[in-house]
Amino acid sequence: MAENVAAKTADKAEKKPEKKQHKVSYWKGLKAEFKKVVWPDRETVTKQTIVVLAVSLILGVLIGVMDMIFKFGINLII
């Protein structure tokens, strides 16, 4: 039984360096993957940002108008 405890302790001691190595290789792998990413140019980002803002504004106005119409309709019923 004492041998099993000693073996488990030895196994745990051996696993600790593997975890550190695993963390280091994770960050190296992450850095390598980020180098593979094709980032959009400034013009593309600007155009897409403008489209997102315009669509958000239009939807906000549309929802606001529909809310006012529903509120007016409910007030007529009540």
C-alpha cells in the first residue's frame, strides 16, 4: 500500500511540468493561429461599421414607430 502512495506521489510530481509545458505550447499555438488570420483592411472595417450603425438606427426607428402605433391603438381601445 505504501508503494501505491509513493507511486501516485511520483506520478503527480511528473505531471506538474507537463502542465507548464502545456500552457506554454497553448500560447505558442495561439500566437501561430493569430498569424494565420487574414485581417480586413481599414476600408472594409469602415464600410461594415457604417452598415451596422445604419441598420441599427433604422431598426430602432422602426421599432419606436411601431411602439407608438400600438400605444395609440391600445389607448383608443381603452
